[in-house]
Amino acid sequence: MATRSLNLEQLLEAVWETVYMTFVSVLFAGIIGLFIGILLFCTSSSGLFRNTVVNKIMDVIVNVLRAVPFIILLILIIPLTKLLVGTSLGAKAALPSLTLAAAPFYARLCMIAFMEVDKGTIEASRSMGATNLQIITKVLIPEALPALISGITVTAISLISYTAMAGAIGAGGLGNLAYMYGFARRNNAVLYTSTVIIVLIVFAVQWTGDTIVKKTDKR
């Protein structure tokens, strides 16, 4: 007969691992993705410093990384993961693959956000003698900020689902708990509780992101 026990300590540890994997990878993916997004926008045909070669190379890299399914990416970069963190198991081991999967996704969202910035505002800043760096930091990013925050919210939610997949093959977190101690052992209490907590985390992230967007959107 299948057990229906729920280990609270084990559950709390899994919650912490999921939160840790999500927010640390969001931090790194946000920084890398923003940089790539700025580079893609600025080197485009209508960008601040047009460079077709750089733009095409970065565009291909972003598209390739976005096209690779996360579960395959997770396996492909095991050697890199071991090099960076010393192991292929546990929450820390999931960070490189999570970051690598999320950064190009967020980069594309950043570029879309920058494309929506009024070109007249950029040209006005340029005509007043602003440098490219000043336009990026004082015009482009502030004007696109609500969309950038909305994008990082979407990225964080995607990463929560990625952590569940990573957990299923040994990264820890609620995904690992749901699969190894819930599904595999037919413990519905663990399976459903883990699922409900993941959903609650998603709702919390979405609510937080929406709240910040409303406060930063001055339109």
C-alpha cells in the first residue's frame, strides 16, 4: 500500500531549492540577457551603432540556444556544469543550464522592449549631444523599463517550470520531490502538495512583477 506521509522538513528544503534556483538564475539571466538585448538592438539596422556582422552572429546564437529544448540543454552542458560547480547534481548544478536557457529568451524580450521605445526620443537625445552610452542608460532603459520588468517576470515563471524539469533528473527542488517522492513512490500527498506550491510561487512572481510594472509605467 502506498504511503501518504508528507515530510515537512523535506518539503521546506525542496521549496528553498526551487526558490534558490529560480532567483539566482533569473539574476544572472537578467544581466546577461539585458546586455545581449542591448547589443542586438544597438547593432541592428536602426540601432545606435550599426554592425551587421555582430548583429547576425548574436542573432544566430540567441536563436540556436532558444531552439534547444531545456532537457537536452541540461544534458549537453554537463561537462561545463562540472567545470563550473564541481558536480552535475544538486541545486547549484542546475544554475548554468537554467541561466543559459533563460538568457537568450530574455534577450529577445529586451530587444522587443527597446524596439517599442519612441525613436523620436532617441533622436532628440542624440541631437542634444548625448553619447550612445548616455542614450542607453538614460533614455533607452528607462523608457523600456516597464516592458523589461514584464519580460523578466515572464522569464522567471518559465524558469520555475525549468527547475521542475531539472529536479526530475537530480537537481533537487520541488520537481525532484514531486517525481522521486511523489510520482515514483505513489505518494499523492507529496505530488499534489509540490504542484500546488509551484503554482503558488508562479502566482506570487506574477503578482510581484505586475505590481512593479504598474508603479514604473508612467504612461
